[in-house]
Amino acid sequence: MTSNAATAKESDGFSRVASGELDTTHGVVLYLEDISVSFDGFKALNKLSLQIDIGELRCVIGPNGAGKTTMMDVITGKTRPDEGTVFFGQTIDLTKMSEAEISSAGVGRKFQKPTIFEQHTVFENLELSMKADKRVRKTLFSSLSSAQKDAIAETLKLIRLNDSADRVAGLLSHGQKQWLEIGMLLMQEPRLLLLDEPVAGMSDEETERTGELFVSLAGKHSLVVVEHDMAFIEKIARKITVLHEGSVLAEGSMTQVQNDPKVIEVYLGR
Amino acid sequence: MNSVTGGLSRRLYGPRGWAILALCGIAIFVVMPLLNLAVPAESPFHVSAYWVTLFGKIMCYAIVAVALDLVWGYAGILSLGHGLFFALGGYAFGMYLMRQIGSDGQYRQPMPDFMVFLDWKEFPWQWWNSDSFWWCAMLVIVVPGLLAFVFGYFAFRSRVKGVYLSIITQALTFAAMLLFFRNATGFGGNNGFTDFRRILDIPIATPQTRMALFAFTGATLIATLLLARWLTTSRFGRVLAAIRDAEQRVMFCGYDTVHYKLFVWTLSAVICGIAGALYVPQVGIINPGEMSPANSIEIAIWVAVGGRGTLIGPILGAGLVNGAKSFFTQAFPEYWLYALGLIFILVTLFLPQGVMGLLKKKQ
């Protein structure tokens, strides 16, 4: 672990050179190759390889402990892999970048538990996550342009919180918080969205609307959705990846995956 | 241009806030000087030197409280070592004040008494150029700022936070205190600096100089408050508060939180250094006791009593706690620490938002 951390630090200096414009000439937005992560001997990810195409909506399922959240941690820079490579487009090596750099490069993440800024208003939540120059010097003197205000108003409408713009975000219902976090992601204008259990705790109606939203986002953005709610997955999924014990067990359409004997075994336990 | 400044003033405070601030300004720059300098000493309206110094001292503390509120109340970084930055500013300016004594010390030598006593023949390197006001004024800013920057860089980059950071800052100020207790460090050992005679070649103990220092401290306090208010109402301030509440989300929004914390941390230390430099000529002494861990904890108590994240609250807290301290240490000197502990417990239990929370509830 420590030697890995050291190499990550040494290469920090090069990260700015390596990053840059997202290059998707081969139609692929994210490559994971042979990723392994272990925590105190427990292999959370075991030679995981995965490819997300540009504009794709990919659903990732798997039993508890299959490594779904760890995979997101690796992509977003929260966890450094022991082995393997993560490429964003053809050129950007995510394993050498910090969380903030990865986010600026165009990867947005929604956490399992909604994390918003509870003490800020809904409007401020969107303002802070908006794509902008996020260096200290700039935020000291920045003010919102009318185009930016419009963008925030548009997102407010999309997430149906336009009546709550000046409300403190901590007062929102659970489902509204989930939507606010999705809105915050969209304000970042990410190329790739990672959504960890986005409909947990939502009412049926909210779940349905969320599904419609994701389907409408696909194409413009690439989405990776981790979910336990199989009914929800069935509605939105085109391609599904099943994770098990830290690696890919099966991949394909809903029917393909459902009829895969390995998947049946894992889920039903023979 | 007019509308821009109008927007800014509206952003900082409402009409009532500006009115209160103007009243405070009048009290500091007009009423106090009149009552102290123009009203004869026999008059019941005369304000004595004791009160001028006490209020001046409390205003220095209030500046420190605002500085701590910036990092604790807004960025969620609880420092229990801010007394160190205050003391460093005090020592930096104290060097200049020591040089201003000239040959009027006990030993009638051109060097400070403690150096003569230690039989030093020349100034150690730390004292280079210390007879220059501007050099020492620069040190007041650079020394605390640099220490805070280096410490903060390593602490924030290694993601040290919460109680661990608090403990390290305590250790830092304690270590510095031990260092400054040593004569070899070159700052007068446990006696520190005292017996100042002049500042800018003007006698320091006259009522006019005292009042000038008082007014300058008042101006610094108001400027600090407005600067802090400007920072915390900007997008930068909203990012800080977001770091306090959900740092990871802020990172995933694309902000490099280390830079944000480092900026506000260093600024806070610089403000403390300036407060220390204003404190020393008014109180007339600086010694390593200012670096004691208890001192830094007391600063946190001022902020907690006044109300975190309110800027005005810490000023009130510094005033209330130090007012109570002045009263207690004269009336019942042996009970002050008990009273302080009791205040802290009561505020934590019943007034989590401090005095400001109470005032807000009343409204």
C-alpha cells in the first residue's frame, strides 16, 4: 500500500501534463484494465476489466461486497488501485490524478448516501458545483453571469426544485436530496456520470421520473448506474454488468444476464 | 462603479448592521479619545488609562477571535494553537520595541538588557535589521504566515483533520513555548520583552500614544471584520462552509480543498500576528506564557461563547469572557479558571450557537 501511495505522489507532477482534453476517438469513454484493490488482504477488486462506451447507459449489479462502490472509488481517485490502469478516454490516466482533478476532467459522482451541502440553499448547492474555474483566486471575486444563472434555473426545473431554490438543502426530503445531488452532478457538465444507488429511498413516482431522466441523459453523457432495485434496472438498462467477488461475472442485455447460469448461481446460491 | 460598491456594501451588512458599526466607530475614534484626553481627570466622565488599555487589549483579542472563527466557524478547522501566531507577531514587533529602548535600559548599554546580562557581545542573527520599523512590521506578517503555511501544507495535504489537527496545533504551540523559554533562543527567555520606552521614536507611555494605539487597534478590528465578512459572503466563503460540512463532496465537485484550507489558515495566522503586534506595545510585555496551550484554548472558548460562524459573535465572546476575566481576577482571583470552565460547559450544553444564537432566537 505504502509503496503505491509513494508512486502516486511521485507522479503527481506529471498529472497536469497527462490530463487535457478528453480524447474519445475510439468511442470509449472509460477503460478499466486488470484493476486489483485489497484491504488488509481482502480482495475488493480482483483483476476487474470494464469498458464504457461514449453515450452509454450501463447498469452495474452484484451482491453486497462485489466491489461496486470500490470500483467507483478507484475511478474517482478516492482509492488507488494496487494494480491495473484506469483511462478516461484514450489519454487521461485517472490513477495519477487527485479527486478534484478527476472531477474537473469530467467525471461526476453521486454517492450512495446523498451528500449535499445541508447548510447551503438549494441554489447555492448548484452554484458551487457548477462547471467553472475552481481555483481559490477565482472564487474570491467570482459572481454569477446571467448565462450561469439561467443554467442553474434550468437545472432547478429539471430536478423539480425551482420552488425550493432558496430553501436550506438540509430541509429537503430524502428523494429531493437525491435529485439535488443529481442536479449538482449535471451542473458540472460531466462526460461520465457515476451513480451509486441513485433511487434508494425514493418513492415509486420519483423512481420512475429518475429512470426517465437517466434515459434522456444517455447519449449526451455516459452513465454508470449501480443499483439494487432490479425493477428499476429492468426499466432503464440496455447493457448490464454483473460483478462478483471483485471481477466481472457476466455482461450483456437483461435477458442474457438473467439466463446466465453463473449469475443464477451467485444470486440464488446453489 | 457606484452600483458596484453599493452592491458590495449591501452584501456585507444591512442598514442596521452598518449603523451599529458606525456607532462602534464613533465610540472608538471620537468618544473614547474625548473622554480620555479632553475630559479632566477629576470629572466622573473621565476614562482612565486603565480602561483604555483594557479595551485596547480586548480589541486585540477580538481580532484573534475573528481570525479563529474564519478557520473554525467557516472551514471547520479547530486550531488550538492560534496563541502561537499571536505571540509570534508580538515577539516580532517586540524586537523593534526593544531596539527602540536604545541605551536607556538598566545597564545603559545599546543592547537589550537581557543580552547584556547574558554577556552577549553582538546581536544574534534573528535580530538582524530589527531596529527598522518596516522590517519588523514585515516580520509580524511573514513569520506567522510562513509557519502557518508550512504547517498547513503538510497537515492538509496529509488530510489531517478534526481532533488530530487540534492536538497537533496544541503540541506546536507547546513546543514553541519551550523553545522560547530558553535563553539561547535569543528572545529573552522566560522574561521575554518588557520595559518598552518608545515606538517610532515617540515615548510609548504618554496618553496620546496610548490613544493612538487604541484607535489603530480599533481600525484594525473593523477592517478585519469587514475583510472576513467579505470573504465569507463570497463564493470562496461558501466553498469553505461546504468543506466544513462535506469535504469529500467538495473535492468531487472539482475543488482542490487543500488550497482553500491553506489560504484561509494562513490568512488567519497573519491576522493573529498583527493582533499580537498591536497587543505588545499596549500591554507592555510579551513572554513565552502567551504560547501556553491554555491560552490558545481560551481563544476557542471566546469563539464558542460568542457563536461560531458569525464573526460578530466571537468579538462579543472575546469581550464578555475577558470582561469577566478582568472582574474575576481582581475580585476572586483563585476562582477564575473554575468560572471559565463553567462558562464553557454552560455554553456547550445550553447555547451551542453561543450568544449570537441566543440573540437570533430572541428576534
